[in-house]
Amino acid sequence: LYGTENTVELSPFSSFACEVFAAHPPQQQHKHWAQICSGNPTNKIRGCDRYGCGQFGADRHSGKGKHVGVDVICADGATVYAPFSGQLSGPIRFFHNGNAIDDGVQIRGSGNCFFLTSLPLPSLPGYCVKLVCIHPIRYHGQIQRGQQLGRMLPMQKVFPGIISHIHVENCDRSDPTHLLTLVVPPFPHQDTRWATLCSGNPTNEIRGCDKYGCGYYGAPRHNGKGKHTGVDVICADGATVYAPFTGELSGPIKFFHNGNAIDDGVQIRGSGLCVKLLCIHPIRYNGRISKGQILGKMLPMQRVFPGITSHIHVENCDRSDPTRDLERGKGQ
């Protein structure tokens, strides 16, 4: 999805036109928007597929543009809910071609205007958001936060193989991620182990030994003259990477200092924890991120070290051993 302030075009290789545009939120009882799609209780954001990536700021148009919205995962035919209370108006057409997903609706709250559609609008005062690629139950009238709004349209008919989603975009094109992230505070005695770091490795399995060395903490380095001060969590090249815990991002972190294909990373600090994740490309280098939220993607390690077990280098800022925090599901 791309375009100027008042017009939008769609490339088959762009992020998708299912979008929601929203301005800054007013003071409300709820800090975050409600669940938008059934089957996705935390408003999980689309990762990467052959059509592009769903996070805010992802590359578009072969790197010449940036994604100005967020794609919330939603299966074709799933129930869609109102993110907040407001007044409906529509329909809103994004593609203007009558395809299977060319529908949407606007929601306007007190000083706010939300859209579930794909047609870009100029910025409006107060709240303003669009939710695109949905068919609403009705186009007019009042709706309450969490009330059924409609259903997800058949995106697979238009973009086969894409991760079906609703595109959510603030009218002022600011990042809506923090509004979509539903954070549940931890209860006493709740499992405090870190979340899964890499898709495809749900238990944070640590790299064994290969011709380049071993991945466990304290493994020999530099011909036995040094020790590994981190842990290597197995992760396939290009895989989605998630935040291990909630905190503040800072970076970039360069490990090799030579600009090679994997010389990137980010630091997360929060709740007495501080960790560096290396050999990944984060969605962003600064700002708040929640445990389990998409952090970025694994870089192409095979280009630099052919035949190595591709991995994320995980290192505590104080160089202590992070192994226990990474052990998910061990003994279960």
C-alpha cells in the first residue's frame, strides 16, 4: 500500500491495503484498543511473507518507501470487533475496483475518527483510524468498544499465500502499535521466563557445536583464549524474532563493526533485565516493546558463515549467563 497524502495506490508487492488509520487517542478509560479480530486476542501483528512485512515502518516499494500502518493478523471470514466506541459511517472503498476485499467502514468517537477501510483520508482533528478489508454489519449508527463490527474479507482470493490481516493506520501516519498491544500485567508466581525468541524454535533451543564453535555460555572462543559471553539461540535466516520481555529498545548494536550482512542488533532494558540481541534486524531501534511482540527478523547468517547453525546471539548487558531465562518448556 502506498500513495500521497490524498491518494493511494497498491502494488502486489507492497504491504496490504487492509489498513486502519488513526490519530492520537483521547483520554479514555482503556489505555489500549480492544481485540480487533477473533482468534487474535493480543492483536498480533503480521510478520513477513512474500508480499512484505506488516510492522510499522517496514520497507515498501523496494526500499523506497515505508509502511505507514500496522497489519493485524485476521483469518479470512473471522469476526471483527470495534476497537473503541464511536459513530459508524461508510462504506469506504480502498481499491475502487470491486475486488473481494474492497470494503471498510469509518468509526468516529468523541473528537476521534476511526476507519476500517483502505481509502486514505487527510488527517482529521482528534482520533482517526481506518480498518480495511472488512465487511461491516452496518455502515451507520453507534457502536461500542468490543462489539461485533463485521467480518474479515477473503484476502487469499486477492493475494494467495499472504498472511491475512486488517491494515490499521493512523490518519496522521504515526505508529499505532502501542494502541494495539494488549499487555497483561504479571501475577505473583507467574512464569517469568523469557518469551520465545525465534519463530520455529518455541523452546529457545541453544545451538550445539559446528565447525565454527559451540553456542552455549562459556564455550571456548579465540582458540581457547576467550570464553563465549552469551548464548546462541537457534534461528533460521529470515525468521521472525520476538521480544523476550517487555522493555525499552535502544540501538543499533554492531557486533562485527564491519558492515557485513549480520552486523546489526538491538538492546532491550526492562524490569531489572538488560539484554543484547545480535545478528537480527529490528523493526525499530527505539521505543517501548512488549514481551512476545514482533521485534524484527533474523539476518542471513549463512552468507557470512556458510554451514553454521544460524542463530541469534543473546548476551546479558552484564555478561552474566542468560541460559535459565531462555529455558522455555524444559522439564514439561
